[in-house]
Amino acid sequence: MGNRGHSPNNLGYRGSQCSANRHGNYYVCATHHIRRWPIGLAPLAGTAYTPLRSVPAANHRGVTLINAPGIAIDVLLIIYMQDASFYESDTFDSNGVISRINQLSEYLRANEGRVIFIQHDGTAEEGLSPNTSGWEILSALTRTDLDIIIRKTTNDVGYNTELHDVLAGINPEKLIISGWATDFCVDTTERSSVSHNYNVVVASDCHPLSNRPHLQAEQIIEHHNWVWRNLITPAKEVEVSGISDGMLTLRVEEC
């Protein structure tokens, strides 16, 4: 009985898989492994465990999130990647963007990160009324039951939503921003996140949009990536990097 805490059946899983039981008790041990301790079992004697904080997710289920010093947890925001956004035929590199976002989300999940989908509640005129076909998140995007969904009504993902409460529970090392559209939700959320002192990373090749009356989509993406790199920020500069720049390779080397 003395060593039951370190048996795989009792201890749960390491990394992102440990969140499979969202209603369980989660701990971070001194060796920085994320652990689930089943209710009713005491921790192994001599092992230091720090309880984690629970915060409500957007779907109002109790989700236990990480809030422990010394653990580098990155969070990926996937903003407004919904069917209605892609009805226009001039969406720039939509298949490539979806593929790269999937690469990024799969990397985060495999490396103890969290993925948050942001779903916009819009109007019937926009094709974004809740629970309609256009409102649905793109089926081509990789999703798991461990991902969080937060619903919004404005360009700023953090305005009147649960985002900041959720991020407070995770305490992310980096907040990685992707999604639709470069010049509206992504730009607004990036600037707001900087103002809230998050360590912001923009996935430079993971934010699509359609052509505008005065500019082509590719020009808008290039312009905003340049602007974000050159913002005057209160703390760390905004990192703007893409999958095509070797972003995931760099992230692995940092670890």
C-alpha cells in the first residue's frame, strides 16, 4: 500500500493527458510531472505535491487547470475559426492555415500545453447565430475533449468572457494567438493580451482573412506581422513566428 501512489493505474497520466478526468483532484509533484491523485488516496509519504486551482470553463463544467510555479505551460488560442468565416472564396491560404493550426495544436497537447477554441456568437445576417451550421467550429480542425471552448461577442476575446479567469488558473508561460481574422479579432486580441501583461506569441502564418476592398489578404497579413513585431510593450516584446519559420523546432529547443 505504501507505494500505490506511483502505480500507473492510480497516479493517472503525465502531461496533457492527465486532464482526462476533469473533475478529479490534480497535483504537480516536485519533479514537475502533472499528476492526478484519485479522490480518497493520500499522496506518497515524502513526496511534495501542490494542489491545483479549479476554475469554471466556458461550458460551465468544473475544469481543473494548472497554476503552479516552475511549470512552463503554453496556451494556444484558436479564434473564430468557424464555418461562416470561410464561405468566401478569397480566403487566403485557408487549407494551409488549417493544416498549420492543427500542427500547432497537436504540438501543444503533446507538450503539456492547453488549447482554447474561441467561438463567436454573431447574428443571422453574419451566418453566426449560435447553434446554426455557420456558427460551428471548422470540422477540419483537430479537437479533443480536453480542449476548452470560450464564446465571445466582440473582437476582443477577453471582453466579458471567461478567458482571463481560465488563464489565471493555467498561468501560461506563453499565450499563442491564431485564428480568424488578422485585422479584426486577432489584432484586437493580441493588443489586449499585451495590455494584460501576457507573454504574447502570434503564429504568423496561422491567421487568415479574405481580401478587403482596398488591400489583398496577403498584404494585410504581412503588414500586421510587421506591426506586432514593432509594438512598444510594457514587458516582453511580442514574438511573431510561424510554422514555416521553424516555430515548433524552436519551441522544442527552448525546452
